[in-house]
Amino acid sequence: MRMKKIMIVFGTRPEAIKMAPIILELKKYAAVDVKICVTAQHREMLDQVLKLFEIKPDIDLNLMKHNQTLPDLTSNVLLKMDEILKKERPDVILIQGDTTTVMATALAAFYNNIIVGHVEAGLRSFNIKSPFPEEFNRRVVSLITKYHFAPTMRAKENLLKEGVNEENIYLTGNTVIDSLYYILKKPVPDYVKQLKNKISKDSKIILVTAHRRENFGERFFNICRGIKKVVERNKEVIVLYPVHYNPNVREPVYSILKGIDRVLLIEPVEYDVLVHLINLSYLILTDSGGIQEEAPSLGKPVLVLRTETERPEGIEAGTAKLVGPYEDKIIDETERLLHDNVEYNRMAKAINPYGDGKASKRIVSILIDE
């Protein structure tokens, strides 16, 4: 029996986090030849996750450039992956999510007649420009994919409505919950312990993560003004904000929030630190997709700083609420959770719709058995 060759490709920290448990699961099977290829679309933040999960890439394209544009990155990934696929000829390419790496890799696989498996398939915001360019990327990938690993029933229904054959859709849950549980079994990082010792036990910590491209500009200034007023009006609040390296994020954040009492602007943190900061927080303000999935497993309400989300399951389940990049709404909904215990408990105790921590086992089982 010929050994099955599976190539896993990713380029950013979120992709690495969600691919790591699949890689660890695949490594248990001697009958599978697993090749790991990273594009390093995001270099430093990707390397943090590789180290954390003890994953060593077989191929590292190292494509990240300062101020890289989407056309540059897309063409570079497409050309480099075309070379790799012609040389390696895997049976299956496994990709995750909706980044430029994912879209360009899927296209290279299509040009080379190689089967694509898509982890976290079927997410849709139904607005081609938001999130940008992610919504476009995931729609393109779905046209090319054979194995659609849908994290939720809603994602599966989206694919069915687009004409994807039901036989090619597999309901698996989201692998980010697998990674979350993996990290929680490890010791609390020293950084988190030191931070916790500096914060009063009576404080209510609000964790902020915001960096999405569609919020660049005036929207980011609105978000920061809303955060500033929440802190000024609520003396029990402490804001923890790991600030993304992108200057489009740093400019508004530091111009409005730097020097504000009880606002801690910190450098981007490693994933294990982030997980424990989520666990330490009272509530979360975010435009991240992954945190909408992770926080409910830890009983933390999420206020989403976007006008729409491709993760409506959390909104429907009550674990998250859309507030958009709007100053007044950020203030109103944050203060509601700070002072209304009934509303807080309703969100904190809602059931997480994103999985049970066994998604990677399901995905690997499907790939092995096919």
C-alpha cells in the first residue's frame, strides 16, 4: 500500500494555531507522509506558534516583506507554491481559513490538479468587502476544494446553498478549541503571573484585540475613543491591549490611549499568553475571528468590533454581540456587561457552538480513511 502524502500549508499565526492540532494528530500515523510548508506571510507571529507547538516546517518560503501589498503577496505565494507542488506532488494539500496564503495555495493546487482539503470551510459574511480580502478568499477556495471541513452546521448549510456536494462536506467542529484545550493543560506563563500580580483582584479586566484592515482609519479612532471613555467612566476597569505591529493600528491606539490610567498597552503576545489573558479577563472587545470562537469556551462574553461577522453562530448562541466600530455602542454595551449581572451571566453561560476539542481527530480520520 502506497504511503499517502499530505502537505499542510499555512502562513499566519491564526492558521498555525488551527493547523497545529491536525499536524500533531497526523504525526501519530506512520502510514502518512506529512510535509509542512509555511509561506511566513507573517514571520515573527508565525514563529511563536511553531515554537509553542514544537512544529518544524519542512519547507519555509519566508515570503514576508515590509509593507507588502496584496498583489505582491498573492503572486509570490502562487509562483512559489507552483514550484513546490510540481516538485513534491502531494496527494492532498490541506489549508485553513481565509488568508492570502490559503487562496493562492488553493489556486496553485488547482493549476496542478492536486486535491484540496479546506479546514474551517463554509464561513461567510455575505459582504465581499468585509472582511477584506478574506470573504473573497474563502469563496474562491470553496470552488476548488474537495474536502470541506465545516466547523458548524451553519457553515455546512452555506456550502450546500452554494451547490457544494453534501458528500464532500464534513461537520467537524473548529480546531481552535483543540488548541485552546492543549494550551490550558500547560503551566500558566510567567508573563501572565507577573501581570496578574500587578492588578487588583477587584478589577474587571477588559481584553482588547483589534487589528482588522476594514477598521483602519476613522473606525479605529472611534474604537479607541470608546475604550477611553469606558475606562474613564468605570473605575473598576483595567484594559489590556496587545497592540498589533501594523502602523495603521498603532497610530490611533497610541495617539488616544497612551498614558491613560488603567490602560495597559502591551506588545503582541504569544498564543499561550493570549489564551491565559482571555481566561483572566472579565469580557473581551475584539475584531478577531478566532477569539469569537475561543472565549466562549472560557465563559467570557465577546463584543465584536465589526459591522458583520462570518461567525454568526456565536451571535445566535448569545456568546457574542456585534457592536461595530462605533464609539457610543461600544460604551453602551460594555457598560451593560459591567453593571448588569443578568445580561453578563446570560452571555457568559451560553453554550459555545464551535466544538468539543476533537475536530482534529475527525479531520485526520477522514483524510486517512479516504
